[in-house]
Amino acid sequence: MSDKTNTTAYMGLAAMHFKTNRTENGFDVLKQAISADTRITHDCLALMEMHGIEEDRMFRALPDRVEP
């Protein structure tokens, strides 16, 4: 599976969780996505904003630390 496909899958799964009021599950998915590829952080933040997640809750989707 290519990186683009992985990113699409992560984003789609997180969006599904947000739409079905399973926000914490969505945060977990985005945390995994960002850990796998930090370049998608902006897209993940935009997805959360699109689903009405407040800025002060978005930090839950950010990994504690990303290592190569």
C-alpha cells in the first residue's frame, strides 16, 4: 500500500469516527497517522476543524513524540 493510500485510509477512518460521535477513536487514528508521517499533520488538523472539533481538544490527536 502506498503512503497516499495509507493517508487516505487514516483520514477516512478518522472522519467516520468523527461523524459517528466516536471522537476519541478518531483522535487515536489521527495520532497513528501523524506518527507514521508527520507531513500530514496539517491535513489532520484541517479534518478536525471541518468536523467542529475545538482547538483545545485537537492536541489529543497529536503524538507525544515522533521518532524516525
